[in-house]
Amino acid sequence: MSQKLKNKIEASDTTINSLMKDQKFTIDYFQREYRWQSKHIKLLIEDLTSTFLKSYSPEDKRKDVVNYQSYYLGPVVFSISPDSGKKSIVDGQQCITSITLLLIYLNHLQKNSDHKVSISELIFSEKFGEKSFNMTDKMREPCLKSLFETGEYTLSENDDETVQNMLNRYEDIQQTFPDELTREILPFFIDWLIENVVIVEIIAYSNENAYTIFETMNDRGLNLTATEMLKGYVLSNIENKNQRSEINDLWKREIQKLHQYNDNADLGFFQAWFRGKYAVSIRPGKVGSIDQDFELIGSRFHNWFKDNHRTLLNLNSSDEFYNYFKNEFPFMVKWYLKMWDAQIKYTPTIPHATYINNWGIAESLQDPLLLASINFGDTDATIMKKIDFVSRYIETFTVRRAINYRKFGQTSIKYTMFNIIKLIRGNNLDLLGQNLTNEVNKIQEDWQGVLEFGLHGQNRKFVKHLLSRISSYIDNIVGKDTTYVSYHHPSGKQFEIEHIWANKFQEHSDEFDQENDFQRWRNLVGALILLPSGTNQSFSSDKYDDKVKHYIKENTYAQTLNSAYYAKNPNFLKSEIIKDLNFKAHNDFKKDDIEDRQQLVQRICEKLWSVDYFNN
């Protein structure tokens, strides 16, 4: 390769289709791990789907998609080896990995459609009869292959952080992708995604140039952030020099606190604060609608603040600016971070914050909801109760939706949640409890859905959440000090979903003629419990008569299957709650027994997520 070509750098805007179709690229060793978190993939899905829906009209033909609004995804930097000609990703693999997972999911969605869009070649290419994925990485391949072929993957002990994150983010896509795009609109969305989403492709023909570009893009950005522009405007409205200096110092301290969590926490904070406390409008879901408060705060909150601080925040004078940012700003930062802490680490006074960290809604809705009712001057105890109440509502909403196989991506619930934000804004604790009780009672999906609910390839994460909540709840009733995180925690003792029936269709031929029917009953939630991973694996294929003897050593919910538990724990049935739940042992485990346990789960859910909680 000539020196001139080695020094060459090319940059051009391209589409996902052009970038990925029949391509092969390796992932550079220094940035191989895929580390996107749930919030990143959910935000991407929200941005993509909401941008698409701004343009889509039911009257459109697919050819009209070419005129839809574009979406800029960002730059991707490639290096082409001067020796082998191989193409490697230097920067942007987080995004490309996420798009690949989304394409795999969309490919499954369209498999029964009469209007399929050809996207498989964006995921893998075939030469001499052999398929290979466009992203070349041996550690990723088994997971990608399984997800592409079945939509499922079972983690092994050898899987690294990247593979675990890929599986988790694929499950997030399944949960977040809006229902309204899974039907006749789907080919329109896929066309738009691969042709209207713009990526800037930068190609360097030497590793040295590629790494220089990478460093420049990541280390030398000098553009002011929205937070810095907001700060400049706020300080310009404070006339007293000493007060301006005081707020400047305070601002630095508070932003530093936020940045200890992540580099963009300040952006998320201002979006949550302004949406939760002040936004009064949201864009209607009609083609051609313009952005309102909710969207404007999400994209340019500094401009929104400039336009609205007089009318919505009642900030007109220098003293008002000074007092507001001296008091309200650090107060809201404090509780935003405490809210985050409670989600990450189980806090007994705010338990539901942890629950919604594992099974909640999009942060763009969840964080404003959690901040909406908080008032400057509330006691710490009151604020913690408020955060817990709102978290409780969010979890109740998501569990009831999931039990009934309903999704809760941002696009499908944002109007409901935005109206609740406005409803609970500034509520005292009593009014908050009343309003949330009323909102829970309005949820269309009821607990009857439990009777038909079971495990399938796309809801394992939720089933683990549900069984963790049930298991710790029953433990607590009988006096055990276990918590949700005893069963649902990334570190410590691992618990897995245990099928009470072994996967042996022939052993149930007295009740089933078809294996599909057997599998449906085997996966019903009443036929599932949680066991420590080693225990689960050691006797998962045993017959029920042998398994139930082991269950007596496990958590209370599992123990209640065994009649010996009732004999050894006579106080168990003396509990009024246990009496209401109507537990009973199962010496055998047939279809009727699964039906009994299914009904038990419904009764537990009704008790566990009762609206009485808001009156405590």
C-alpha cells in the first residue's frame, strides 16, 4: 500500500443498509467489551420509534418512506489493514452491536409476515454455503447464532461480560419495542431503519490515523453542553456579583456529584427535574405534530428553560433566580441521586425503587414520575415514602401489563404516564396515596391474566422478577429476613427458575396427547419456583416424587409443596394472610395441581400488590 493511501482518510454519510450489508468487520481488541446498559438501548428504541412515528401515516405506501424524517445515529470509525485489507471497528461498536441485536429481533417479528424486508444479510453473510456474522468475534458468535435462529440463548459459565450484556439488551428490546409497530406497520419501520437512519462512516487506511480520529472524537470535544449553556444563562440573570459567584461555585459542586455517577448524569437530571416539576404539554401522536414541553426538555432543555422560566417557574428577577438555584437545585440533585442509590442498592425504606430498577419503565418517564411529587421543605421520611409510593405504582403497572402479555415501551404509555406526572406534581403524601390508588384501579389489565400466564423465550427476566417478589414475600410472612435481592441479585447466591415438571413428555402421556400442550402447562407460572443454581441443575430432570423431598430444604414458597412442611411448621397456617392465601401441599403434581398453584399465584399477586399499601 502506498504512503499516500495510508495517509488517506475518508468520511461519508451512509445508511445502515449500505454500512452493514454483506460486510465483514472485526472488533478492535482495545474496545471489545459491549457495555451498553438497559437505559441506553431503551433510549435508542424510543428515539428511533418516535422519530419514525412522526412521519408515518396509515395512508402511506412503502415507497413514501423515502421522504420520512431521517435520524442521525452517529459516527463509526473503521480501520482497513494495509496488509490484509481487513476492516475493523475502531469506534462505534457499541452502537453497531445494538443495531445488530435490533435487526435480529425485527427479523423474528417479520418471519410470519407476507411483506418481509430483506435484512438477514445485514446480520450475517454467506460464502461457499457457510454463514458467518458480519461482526467477527468468536466469543459473540454462539449467542448471536442462537438469538438469530431461535430468539433465545442460555448463558454458560464461559460467557463474558459482552455476551451477558448482549442477551440482556436483546431482552430489553423485546420489552421496549412498541406493540403498534409489530403489525402491518412493521415493514415500513424496517425500511425506514435501514434506509433513513444516517451514520457517518469514517475510514482510515492506517491504524495510526484511525486511533488519532478515535482520540480526537472522544477526548477533544469542546462544544458546550446543554448544562453549561443553562448555567451561563442562569448566571447572567443574577446581577449581584457575590451571589453570582456563590451560585457558580454551588453549580460546580452539584454537577460534580452527578458526574460521579456517570458523565451524562447531569443531562438526565435536568430532563427529569424539568419534566417532573414543570412540563405541561406533550406532542400528540399525530403525523406532523410539533414537539411540546416534554420533547423540548428532552432535546434542548436549556432553550426550553429560557423560553419558559417566567411562566412555568415564576422566575423573573435576579433574587428569584438566586434563591431558586441556591435552594431548589441542590435539593433536587440530592434526591435524584438518593433515588438512583435506592434503585442500585436495596433500601428498606424505599424497597420499590429496587424493584423498578429491574422491572420498570423507560427512564425518560420513570425519573420525572419519581421527582414529580417531591416538594422543597418535605421531610426526608416523607420524600422516601413518596418515592416508594410512586415506585410501587410503576411496578404494579408493569407487572399487571406483563402478566397479561402487554408491553410498556415509552411510545405506548407516555401519555398515560405524563398525565400521572401532572396529577401527582406537588402532592402531599395523603393526596399522593389517594391519586395513586385511583390510578391503580384504572389499570385495564387485571390479575385474572395470571391464570394463563407462563414462561416463554422472551419473558424469562420478568418471570425471575415475579418469582423473586413472591418468594421473598412469603418468606417475610413467616418471619424470615430474606429480601427481594436474596433471590434477584447479580452477585452472591444465584437463583434460577426451576420447572417442577422435568422436560420429559413421555412421563405425562396419561394427561397429554401433544407435546406442545405439555410444554405450555410445564411453563405455567404455577409450575415454577426459584432454586439456587446448583440445586436447580442437580435434580432438574428428576421426577416430582424425588424433587419434592428436596424442596423442603429451600425457600418457603417451594417448601409449601411438601406436606412435611405443614407438619413441621404448625404456625404457618395460623397467619391470617396465609389463611387468606389458602396454601396446600401437593403430594402429586398433575394438571389439577398446576391449576391450584396458578390460582394461588393470582391470590398472592392480589395481596402483594394491593392498593392498601398506599394507605400505610
